[in-house]
Amino acid sequence: MKFKKKILCIGAGYVGGPSMAIIAYKCPDCKVTVVDINHERIDAWNSNELPVYEPGLDKIIKKTRGKNLFFAKDIEKQIKENDIIFVSVNTPTKTFGTGAGMAADLQYWEKTARQILENSQASKVVIEKSTLPVKTALAMEKILNSAKGKIRFDVLSNPEFLAEGTAIEDLENPDRVLIGSHETRSGLKARQELVDIYSKWVPSEKIITSNIWSAELSKLVANAFLAQRVSSINSISALCEKTDADISEVAKAVGMDSRVGSKFLKAGIGFGGSCFKKDILNLVYLCSYYGLKEVADYWESVVKINEYQQDRFIANILRSMFNTLAGKKICILGFAFKANTGDTRESPAIYITRKLLMEHAEIIISDPQALKNAASDLAGVKGSIKYVEDPYRAASGCHAIAILTDWDLYRKLDFRKIYKSMVKPAFLFDGRNIIDHKKCFAIGFNVYPTGKPALSHFKTENNS
Ligand code: NAD
Ligand code: UGA
């Protein structure tokens, strides 16, 4: 079959895989190839056990793989053969040198740019899909256009806004698709080419275009605003615990103001995931770089509140369990950074588990999708850790349960059965406020929600 467009994506991760699968699914006249330096990942994309757990993804892959969606290892050949190249490689926080712990590490990004340059024999449109500091396209262009000759590269910024766990839904019905380009003749032509692809399934009013720097910056700012809401509500949850106010009631009342909106106001153990922290720190670094100290400090406080919230959760466990956890068994329900994903990158569960182990607690971790990643995150960490998928078996014989991920299945557990199997007094710390606290208290648990009064059977603590 002759395809109208040949599209390549470099980077077959959480973004590259699902986003290209949707383009292939919605544009049967396009041939989409995804490559990666990680060959194990490519093998997994070509197998029945995909490297990413995402509801609905397997169905889309089954419909497209081998027809107009291909996962390949021959990066150089694919660069030669494709005209439109998305770059979706990882852009983690730098761990060394200037900007360590703050700035984005652009080494993978730059390697890709050089590889595109070395292997291109014709002009191409190169699209930034990774999240990058504003002005990165300038560096990309400098590298790509360093070769003399007739080949031209048009660089576009098309940041991805999907959230894990709802990636397919988000890709099929995005709130918006943002395409930044230079406002030159060739920049506008390249932009139109990408608009044509998205127009196959995204309504035109949702495809917005901008200058390239606005597009790069908008992505960082969108994540910063979302994370800021989580930190804002978490900061108020601390005040609720001191004043007998209830964070769910406060969030509901505040969120019903249509100017505020009700989403992203769930208090908990803080945000995790591979992007919020890294993108905010990246924004903080950019502000400092441009001499905007007050702006940098403002955004850095969002990360500080996130750390504070996790420390508060751990301190609450220690204090409530008579200031000693040594030898006590604690069941962690949920290790993924949010529900419906197996991803544990920057999951609050990693930090909380490490801290509990430092108190010599024995940890039993349960999660429906993330146990493999959890074991790799905690490899080499000292202490007693067990991994048990079945939550009932995991909780049996434990002194306490800590709910760290908002998996739906935890809402539906038979807590009476669980209570019977635990050591008494049994403690329940709900880091996500997802279970029926009053019911669990009535069963016999001492219940510690987030941002709500504790429900304890001990006389010295406040009951409500
Ligand atoms: P990821 O680590 O899952 O995937 C990146 C892939 O790129 C890896 O498989 C890696 O092997 C590959 N890679 C690195 N250098 C390469 C090279 N030179 N050639 C070929 N492959 C190479 O990362 P991700 O979660 O998919 O994120 C990718 C980018 O998208 C990041 O910038 C991230 O900030 C952004 N983003 C992520 C999400 C998300 O939900 N995960 C959402 C929106 C945006
Ligand atoms: C986030 C953004 O939502 C996406 O738009 C963006 O594309 C993506 O980052 C990215 O750039 O990587 P993601 O991290 O996958 O997506 O998941 P979110 O749903 O945003 O949740 C992030 C964290 O915040 C999770 O740990 C979640 O549990 C926590 N959260 C979220 C809360 O604690 N409370 C809330 O009300 C909402």
C-alpha cells in the first residue's frame, strides 16, 4: 500500500508509544514508525505484553500494529526514510554539573538532533513532543542547520498533554492540541502539515497554533499550574487537621466556584509522576537564569509543599503508632504514582516506603500493576520488604495499612475481613481519602484520613 505520509517517532516511551498508536489509528493513510535505542522496549511493543499499562491501549495496538504502525530498531534507516519526525525522548532533571537537580538534562535530546542531521538526505519537519525548556528549539535548529547544503529542517513544538492512566481518552479527545512554529513561510507550511494530521480527529477549534516559544513555555506552565493546585489543597489539608475542618468539604465548596473549578483539588500524599517535579524545577531554573528570583521562589514552594505533605504523612504514622514502628508490619496498598498505571516514577510511595524502612518497619507492598517497578525502585534498599499482589493476603498479620494509590479496587475491599486478619489495634492511614472512614472506624480500625479529623478508639485522641 502507498501511504500519503511517512511519520517517525524517536522514543517509544509512555508518550511516544500511545500518541503514535492514536495517530496510526486515526490516519490509516499514514505509515507510523516508532524507534528507540532501548531494544527490549521495542521487543515489548511488538509482543503481547506491552511495556506500558494504559487502559484501552492494547486494543488500539492490535488494530494498527503491522498495518500502519511499526516498532523498529533501525533508527538511522528510519530517519532516512521518513519526512516527519516526532522526538519524544526523555528529558529528565540534570544530575550533574551546572543546574544539577533543577535544569533539564538535554543530552538525549541533543543526540537525537545530531542523529537526524547525520542521517537525513532530504528536508524534514522535526517536531518536539518531549517537554523542553523554552528556547530549546533554537538549539535544535542550530544543530540541524549547521550542515551546508540544500536540506532544510523546520522545527515545530507540539507538546503532549496526556495524563497517564487516561492516555487513550486524552489522545482521542484532547482539551487542545498546541502547535508552535516560526511564523515564516516554511514554518507555517510545516505547521499546516501537522494541523492536517490532527484534523483527522480533533475539531478545528481545539487545534491551537502559536509562536514556537509560547508553545514550549505553555507546556511547562500547564504542568506547574496543575501541580500548584495539588499543593494548594494539600497545604490546606494540614490546616484542616488542626481545626477539625474537612478537606473534602472545603474542596467541594471552593471548587463549585466556576472560576476555580472542581478538578485537581484532591488532597493526598502529594503529586508523583515523571513530570510535575521535573517540569516545575525546570521552570524554577529558567526563572533564576533570567534573574527572576521572586518568581523562581514562588514556583519552588509548590515542590516544597509536596515534600512537606509526604513528611507529614510519615510523621502521622509514627506518632499515631506510639512513636515506634520497629518490627511492626505495614501494608502499603498501591505503589503506582496514581491509579490505572504501572508507572512508579517519582511515586510518593518510594519515599514513604524508604522512610518507614528507616524506622525498621516491615513492609508488605501490594499493587495490581506496579509490583515489578516497585521491586526495581527499591532494589538494594535495606530492610524487610515483601511484594504480594492480593491485598487481603498483603494486609493479613499487619499492624497498619497505608493507602498510597487511588486504585478503585481499594474502595471496594471487604475491610471487615481485612480487620479480622490484622494485629490489634489495627491502624488505617488513608493517604488518598478513598475509603469510607466512618465505616472502617465502626469495624474497629483507628482511621487517619488526610485533611480530616482522625477517627481513633484511643481516649487521648480527638474523635468525631
Ligand atoms: P520515557 O522514558 O518513557 O520514554 C523515552 C524513550 O526515549 C525511552 O524509551 C528511551 O530509551 C528513548 N530514547 C532516549 N534517547 C534516545 C535516542 N537518542 N534515540 C532513540 N530513543 C531514545 O519518557 P516519556 O514518559 O515517554 O516522556 C517523554 C517526554 O514526554 C518527556 O519530555 C516528558 O516530559 C514528556 N511527557 C511525558 C508525559 C507522561 O505522561 N509520561 C506526558 C506528557 C509529556
Ligand atoms: C500530568 C498532567 O496531568 C498531564 O497533562 C501532563 O501531560 C503530564 O503530567 C506530563 O507532562 O507528564 P500525570 O503526571 O500522568 O499527568 O498524572 P496526573 O493526573 O496529572 O497526576 C499527577 C499526580 O498528582 C499524581 O500523583 C496524582 O495522584 C496527583 N494528584 C492529582 C493529586 O494528588 N490530587 C489531584 O487532585 C490530582
